[in-house]
Amino acid sequence: MPATSDVVRAGHDLFGWIGRHGLAVVGPTLEEHLVDDDGRGGTVLEIPVRPAPGRVSGP
């Protein structure tokens, strides 16, 4: 997401995407804030997921 994006909206979009793809969050989310040499920053979210109960994974 661009730095100018609304963080709350981005979170709703992300968790909506997870649900639409039949996934469930199964543990704590790790959030890292990174800054490069030019002072530009970004946030990385690591979200552990697995297929939601009752969903069949695979083709």
C-alpha cells in the first residue's frame, strides 16, 4: 500500500482478502516498520494463515 493510504482501510481490505480466499488467521500478527536510507518507510505485516475450517484447499 502506498504510504499515503489510509491504514484502517488497508487493514479492512487485507483481512477481507484473507476471508475471500478461504483463509483464517491462526496466530499473532507481526508488524515491522522499516525505513530506508532516504527516509522512506514501509510497514510489513506477517500474518500466519491456514485454510478456514470447512474449506477444501487445492484445485
